[in-house]
Amino acid sequence: MASKNTLETAAAALREAQAAVHTARRELTAVIVTAYQAGEPAVRIAERTGTSVIEIRNLLAATQTSRRAR
């Protein structure tokens, strides 16, 4: 059976990893929005990020992004 200290350490590591993922997603979103506004097609952004075009289009819709910077 795992010790309490090991469980607490693992839980803390998980929280740190979740925070890092949140930060990385926020940064990726900003870069995707910038690339799209600069004229890069959603298809190419999807290829470069290893995601689907639907994911990219959903992200752009969620952030209310258009081709023109506001």
C-alpha cells in the first residue's frame, strides 16, 4: 500500500501538471489565433499542430476570431 506522503506528492505533481497544461493550451490558443488572423488557413494550422480542422475551427469560433485583428 502506498504511503500518505507518496499520495500527497503524486497529487501535488498532478496539480502542477494540470496547471502546466492549462498554460500551454492558453498559449497555443493565442498562437493559433495570431496565425489565423495573419492569413494562415485553418487546414494548415491543424496540420502544424497535429489537430483536426474541426478542433481549430471550434477554437476560432469559441474565441470569436475573424481574419481581421480587432
